[in-house]
Amino acid sequence: MKKKYFFLFVSKKCLSLRVKNLEKHTAFNTLFNKYYAGLCVYCESFVGDRQVSEDLVQDVYYNVWLKRDELDFDERLRPYLYKSVHNAAVQFLRHEKVKNSHSVSVSAKLSEAGLFPFELVAMDSDPTEMIEIQTLYQQALEKLPAQTREIFLCSRKMGMKYTEIAELTGLTVKSIEYHISKALEAFRKALKDYL
């Protein structure tokens, strides 16, 4: 029991020596316990997500563990950890920015090409998931009765109003509403795993 309390009050210099010597595991645990919570709060101030910040801090500690024989901590232990967490947070944010801009770009290109109905464009999905959704959408569209498919495409792709479609097809507005609701119901069933 005394040993446990002894390690909690170890100086930074002594702690860095323990990391390098035979008691690496105990010293590393002490290092982890001493700075982990503060590093998580610091990281969360950048990324805004507690779980992500905990993951990033754990990655920093993992890298410290891998480099424990190479690193010379001496008096610079705390600043080293905080700078490592800062760098990990900045790298994460850069990666998220690139990922989000790519996702928006793919979504916009598919929308411009008329591949997605407007309801699906707003989804925040990765590109492979969007391709799966597109495939399910096309399959559901092809399964619709011809008249329902044409009415749906006039409404959603061409942006026509129900009254305009009714005039074009010779049907009533109520019939147009019926066909649109049937098409939307078919899409909801086909895409139930994504909605």
C-alpha cells in the first residue's frame, strides 16, 4: 500500500528514470494517472468531443510507450505530453476537414448528375454508403409501375408541381398525390436501413 502512495508523489525526474528502467510498467501507469484527465480536457477543448479526445490522448500514450526507450523526458515531461496531444488534435481536425469536404463534394456531384433524389443529398454519409444508397434507390425506382415512376420523376427530378403533372398526364391532383405517396413508400421500404 505504501508503494502505491510513493509512486503518486514521485518527482518528474525520478518518474522519467523509472520509465527507462526495469519498473517501466509501474512508472508508465503513474504517468498515465497523473496527466490523463487533464490531457483529455485539453484535447476536448480543440475537438469538442469527449470520446474522440480520449481516443487521441490514448494514442499519444501508446506512442509514448512505444518510444519509452528513445525519449528523454527529464524536466520536459508535461510539456511534451501536452504538445503531443495538441498535435494529435490538430491532425485529427485536418483529417475531418478533408473528409467532410470530400463527402460534400461527392454528394454535390451525384446530385448535379441527378443520381439522388433531393431527400438523400442532405445525408451525411461516406462515399461508399452513398453508392449503396444510390443502388437501392435505382432498384426501387425501376420496380415502380411505369406511370408512378414517371409521375415521381416529373415531381422530384424536374421540379414540376402536382397541378402541372396532372395537366400533363390528364389525371387528377389526387391521383398524382397517390402515385407520389406510393413511390415514397417504396423508397422508404428499400432504404429503411439508411433512414
